[in-house]
Amino acid sequence: MTTIRIATRSSLQARTQAGYVGALILNSSSGNSVEYVYVDTQGDVNQTTPLHQMGGQGIFVKEVQRAVIDGRADVAVHSAKDLPSKPADGLTIAAIGERRTPNDALIGSTLADLVVGATVATGSVRRRAQLMRVRPDLVFIELRGNIQTRLSKIPEGGAIVMAVAALEILGLEDLISQVLDLDTAVPMVGQGSVAVEARTTDVSTLAILKAIDHLPSRRAVEAERAFLAELGAGCSFPVGAHLSSDGVFRAYLATDDGSDSVQISCEIGNSDDHVMIGMTAAIECRSRLLKDSQ
């Protein structure tokens, strides 16, 4: 029997995601068992500093990755949106779980019902910039903490913004006031997907994870990550990309303060060049944003 040690953050959402991956591994072969290795990351320990001031992407994954690199675990499970576009040395994304709902959502009020000057709480510069495009009157404040903490911080007469997938994982979808459509809020790269990393030299674990890889979700995440990699940006930069199941690639890029932005949408269908299309979209967005800001 092979025991797969799964490293994950210790939050309820992360543990639930890891349990989902563990169940997939167990169901893929009767000769496997799983154990869980819980790790606290920089982003978990510091829940007050705004994310964009903590170095952006990577603050929720580095310590989890280290557990695999050091041999304390065999695989690392992350929300795909938390992974930097540059792979960690010695690790590979061996599987992508079937994607949940990728959209953002408002909790506390719908966009239309927010009065002029209402307060919206979010720790994401992308979400702020995108909502500013349609409601420049809104006032934005920081939002940090685990899901339960964030749900307790809905401003009076306002709303908070969260990923639908995070609520789905914990069965809290009934709290959603409005699911934002993909053209209003292009999601963060990889949002709604679970990424599973393993050591590039661990052939036996890579073979096990190949059996649980959801190919349509992998294709989408690869295209989106190619977009991010071409930009060379992390989550402190207002950026989003999403490849939908119907073959539409949406991309969003804004200046640091969100005052100028570019959003594009293109039909790529089942093209095998999904990675190149993600890169090309990034070049187009960057070129148009530079031109518009001059």
C-alpha cells in the first residue's frame, strides 16, 4: 500500500480542498492511503496586512511547497489562484481538480441595491478595480481573514466580495446576494480550481496524480497562467483571466490604482494553442493599456 502525504494550509477551506483531493486519490486506486500535513503560511499568520503589501502571490503557498521539497509530504494542495505564475524549483503541477464556479460574488447586497457611496470590503485590488468601472461611487475597505471572519465583517448597508468557489467548498452558497457575471468581474487566474503539486522526480506519485487530473480544467488553467506569466505580474497587480467551458477567453488588466484598464474577450474554441492564446492576450492587453495611459 502506498501512503500519499498531502500538505495543505490548516484553514477549514484548505483542509476541505485537501480532503477532496485525498478522496480522488483513494477512489483512483484501492492500493493507496492518504495522510495530511498541515502547514501555516505567511498569509495565514498575518491576517491584518493588506495582501498587496505582503508580496502578492505566493504568500499562501510557499510553506506548503516547502513541506514537499523537504520530503515531509508527497504532494501540495493549493487554490490554483494562489500559485505564482513561475513554477517552484523541483515541483510540477501534477493535477488540476475539476473546476468549481469561477465567478466572484457579493454578500450583503446586490450591486444594484448598493446606495451611492456604499462600502464594499475586499482585499483584492483586482476586485476593487473592476467594481470601480461600473460603480465609481463605491467606497472600498480592506478585508482579511478566513471565510468565517470575512463573513462577519459585512459593512452596514454594504457588501463583501468573495469567490463563489470558496463558499461552495463549505456549503455556504445560500449567503450569496449576487453572482457577478464574467464580463463584470473577470476572475483571478485559476480561480475555482484546485492545483496539486508534486516533486518532478517522484515518478510514482506523478503517476497516481495523473489519474485524477481533470483535463478541461487543466487546459483552462494553463491558458490563464500563460497570460499571467507573460505579464510577469502577481496578485498586487489588477489582473484577471478566464477560459470558459464554451471556449471564450476573457482577460483584464489595469494600472496599479485601477484608473485605467483594458478588458478583452476572444473565442478560441477547442484550439490546441490555448497557452499561446493566453500569452498573446497578455501582450495585447499590455499594449492597449500602455497606449490608453499615454
